[in-house]
Amino acid sequence: MTAQTILSSLALSTLIALPASAQDDSFSVTGTEGTALAAEAVTDFDEPWAMTFLPDGTALVTTKPGTLFHVTQDGEKTEIQGMWEVAYGGQGGLGDVVLHPDFEQNNLIYLSYVESLDDGATKGAAVSRAKLDLSGDTPKLTDIEKIWTQQPHVPGSGHFSHRIAFGPKGSDQEGYLFLTSGERQKQTPAQDKDVNLGKILRLNDDGSLPEGNPFAEEGGEAVADEFWTTGHRNMLGIAFDGENRLWAHEMGPRGGDELNLIEPGNNYGWPQRSYGDNYSGVPITDHSADDGFTKPKAYWNPVISPAGLVIYSGDVFSDWQGDALIGGLSSKALIQVDLDGETAQEAERFEWGKRIREVEQGPDGAIWVLEDEAGGRLVKLTPA
């Protein structure tokens, strides 16, 4: 099976159902290739969206309605004070949370969220950074500074994307902030050089424009100076692998979810090319070898609705080193994708029975997932 082959051979009937004990704090789940995972649910949240681990092994968790929590691995959670109001509704709300690469020196964290203008008539994603103060009895944010926003704000509550990754230390992208900016369900902005919708962006850590971005000479009002790649739809996962390659996945329409290797200056084709069709049933032209657009390394029909992405580097799951782990929303599954250099192929799927919003690697190498929606659990995964 080549990287361009549709990855739909795993029909739902072949997936191994989650046992009845999945509602307990401890349960197990078995993948389509027979790999067994031991799962422990440690706490739950109201619509959790993202998480990241702190150097001391505790974690930060965002919830879409706008609350940021400090969470221990035993499930004790404390609301962090100082959060601002976000535009909650539809796909909007509080989004990603990541640490500055030098967090241990500067205590800076980055939060993405949706804001509204014109009394809620238009909305857009934004990113702010703040200092995290855990020194007192009540954790709080200080020195809050908005550093980026989608341009323009438009009506609607979908396809904000707003996932964040920092370039790895020791790489030529060290310290740069990479950000997914969805096309807001408007399609054509993904190919428009005058707006930053439907793009992956590269910024300095303070939100300013770095030198060397590939579209710096194009577009109006210098917004194209932010672009790293163009032609994207709705990207809810972005991560660097161990060889400093950048990967991102994005949701297709009716079919055609993608996993892309992100290379500067490339155009990934949306909405002119896709392996899916419009929701109306109107077909979209498939990629062809000579269409001038960068093709996905893997794609899915039917969709998995990818959300959350980590490229595993730990020892607990030694067979997974270098592989991508993706949460599935509509597929209600955890998907393992074998990455071999610049190729990608689904390797195993773990039927979960619940929408998975986020996947992270813990400091000891365990895998942690956040389930979506009200009552979404924080679950720790180890080998069974």
C-alpha cells in the first residue's frame, strides 16, 4: 500500500469494540492489530480541548468554554485565575496551550482562543502569551499580551484551527512559533494571499515577523509575511518529528482527511484539490501528479476527523517511536500512523467509543488522551 492509497480498508466492522468496563476508572482497549492498552481515567472536564505537560510532571488543560486548569497526574485539578473571556460557541472557544521553549527560565505559556468583534457578528482566532505563576496558593496568569489574530474576522463559528508548535531546539527552526489558521469554512481564503486564513504561519515568539518566510513579497498589507504554507482547510494537529520535519493533519469535507508533511512555500491545494467532496455532494477534483499542489502523505475515506497530534519519542511504547498518534472525533478512535522518513501509513486503530480531542506524550513516556465534549475524561495509556 503506497502513501497515496486511500486508508479506508479498516471498515468499522473490523474494529474491536471497547469493553463494557470502559465506563470504569480503569479499562483496556485492543487495537485492530491486537495491541492491548491499559487505560486509567484520572479526572474529567467540561469540553476539554488541549493539554501540555510542565517540567514538574503536572499539566495544563484548556476547556472550550474558557477555563484553564492546572492538573496533577493523580487528577487533582485547580482553576488558574486570570483567564479572559473567549467567544465560546460552535467550534469556538479556548483552544491550544503550549509552553515557551525556555519556560523554565521565563514561565511563558501560549494560549489560542476565539475572539469576537462587532457584538459577536464576526469572529477570529487569536494567540496570547502570559506568565504562569504557580508560586502561591492560587495559580494565576500575569503579564498577558495578545500577539496574533486572524485577519479578517468573519461571520461563523467554524474552522478556526489555532494549533501551535514551537520549532525544536537544535534545529534551524528553533524558537519559531508555528500556527495553524483555518479557512473559517469559507474555502477560497486558503488560496488568497491577502488574508491569513487557510494557512500555516511562522512567527517569532513575540508574534513579530521573522525574516525568511517564503511569501514575504506577496499579498497585501504585509499579511503574507506570516505564511509558511498555503491551501489548507481545518488543521487541528501540528507537530515536529525527531528529524525536525513538520507534520500537520487537516479535516477534509466529505472524505479526504489528510496528513501532510509541511514544507515552506508549498501549496496544499484546498479548495481546488481534495480527496473528498463538498458536503453538498458536488465533487472536488482529486489531486493529480501534475496539478502543482503538494499531495498528502496519507488520507482517509471515510474520514477520521483528526484532532490532536503527537509524534511519539518515548520508551514505554518502544514499537511506536517516531510514529504519529492522532485522536479521532467522528471515528471515536486513537489512530497510530507509521512514519517512515517522508512516508505515512495507518498502522493500527484503537476503537474508543468516545470522541478523542487531544493526544499528548507524558514525561515518563505514557500516552495521555482527552475525550471530547461534556464529561470528557483525561485518560492515561500504558501497555496492557
